[in-house]
Amino acid sequence: MRLAALFLASMALLGADALPTAKPVEVRLKDLAQLQGVRANQLLGYGMVVGLDNTGDQNQTQFTVQSLTNLMSRQGLTINPSSVKVKNVAAVMVTAELPPFARAGSRIDVTVSSTGDAKSLAGGVLLMTPLQGADGQTYAVAQGPLVVGGFSASAGGGSVTKNNPNVGRVPDGALIEREIGGDFNTRPTLRYDLDHEDFTTAMRVVDAINQDLGEKAAHPLDARTVDIQIPKAYQGHAVELVAHLENLPIALQPVARVVVNERTGTVVMGADVRIGAVSIVQGGLSIVVTSTPLVSQPAPLSLGKTATATKTTINVAEAKPKSLTVESGVSVGKLAETLNGMGVTSQDLVAILQAIKEAGALPAELRVL
């Protein structure tokens, strides 16, 4: 058993030294912010998949029998539910995303998922299924053959399954019947939401937009939201304004951040992240316990019995502690390179960075996944 490493971090930041500042990078506005009102909407429907090769729901799935009976009755057929066999039929939930600015007559992909105890949806055909939004209105109708990226087979008590055969897709399987109302060009304002809240970035977005338009049309609402009053030159032509602004370069200051994954030992860091003066001592103690079974046989023609015993061996090894003194202003990338050269593992590097952060010598955001 390997005990946890011992870390000692002391001598926090030497405040007199000025740390170098990372150079800003230019990023397009559409790469760091999203335009409000331009998003997809979720659609959901309940349907039936037919044409399965005895891999559908079993008879004990009552809602499948009821759904099939109701479907037949709408087609003018009267069927006794007790006589219905549904091995070739499966009840499914159908989901899709209605993209922004979708028009009636357009097609979208749908995902079909089994809700009963069907073994596989491979080879099935989705029957006409209305897809509704959160408001209860029907926006699309789905129908078509399924594409399943898996299979399931069984014989002689054994079975083989690859991926998930109970989920499939129908490419371009839904036809849009209802559009989401609204004329984008008649908007009086535009509102952008930054991907990450940051007051400095919000002000740089405002300054870049106002400088490009030549007037104070943009103003920040908070650290994440920027509101734009559409200038007179673009009134009634909001699409042209968005097309012009989304390629506007924004000077983005890199965030001082170190991301570590304790499960895999992965460390991702900005090379420009600097740390303060710190001393690190890292050592380990390893204890290995092994057991060897022993068997004692009696002499020939004796009345003795075979006896078993266990021989236990304990090996204790204590590694020589590794020590390192880091001067103020050294980048995290250089520290990681030095520690790797000393034979420190990725898991130990994660723990060392956490200890340095707790000591106040890492002026950056540390995210542990």
C-alpha cells in the first residue's frame, strides 16, 4: 500500500517582484459570445416502431398493446387486446431539436429510444409520430426507417451485444409543420451572452463594438451580458448587423487557470501562469505484503493428514524525499517540466499543485475535475 505523499509549501509570494503579463489574443465575437434568441428548441413525441424481427416488446408491456390497439382502431379495425402479439412492435420515445429559423417543409433528424423491453430496434420503421414542444404545440411529424449502430444476438444460452441496439436515428426523419414566429430583422436591440462571465471581457466587447459602429450603441448589463441598440443605418436590417459584428476581433486576455484531473492524472495549464517562491518536499513510503501458501504432506503409509499454512512476507521501502526550491516568477509549465525530470508522477504533480494553491503561491484558478 502506498501512503499519500507528504507536501510542505512555505514562503508565500514575494510581493516586490512584478510578474510578466500574458499577451492578449484576438478572438472573433461569435467565438466568445452567443446571440440571445438564436437557439434550438427541444421536441418530444411518443410513437411506435414496427417491422422488427421478433425483437420487439413482450406481451407483458401493456402500454405497447394498448397503443397498437388504438392505432388499429383509428385505421378502422376492431381488435381484441388479449389476442395481440407485439413481438414485432416496440413503443418508443422520439426526440429532436428544432433549429432556429427553421421553416415549414424543412427536415430534421430524430432520435428514437425504446421505452419497453424490446431487445433491438434494428430493421424497424417508425410510424407517423407528432413531435411537440414545451408549449404542447405540434411542430414536426416524424416517420421513416431506423438506422441502429448496434446489434444483439443470442443462441444456446449465450448472447452478444454491441453498442446499444435500443436507440436509433432517422436521418431527415421529421418534417417541420409549424414555424416559430418572429421577424429577426425588426428587432430594436441585440443582446450577446458571453460564454464566461468576466467584466474585463465585457468592457472590451463594448469598446470594440462602439468603436466599429462609430457611436455608443453597446453597453454592458453585467459581467456576461452586452446589450446593443441597433443603429439607424441598420434598422430593419438586423441580419446584416449581426453578420458584420460576429467577425469583429476582440482582444481577449487569457485566464490564469490550471486544470487537473485526479482520476487520470492529467494536468492542463497555461505556460504563462506564474507561481511565487515556494519550497516543496515530496517523499513516499511503500509497504508490500505478500502471502505464500505452504502445503505439508505426511510420510508414506502414515496416518497423518495433509496440512496447509501461509507464509507472510512484509517488505518496507521508504523512498528518499525529493526537495525543490522554486524562485518567484517561475511559470507552472517550467515547474511541471522540472518535476517530471525528477521522476514525479502525474498524480503527485496534481497533489503538489493543490498544495501550492493552498499555500497561496499559485495566483491562478485551480480546477479539479
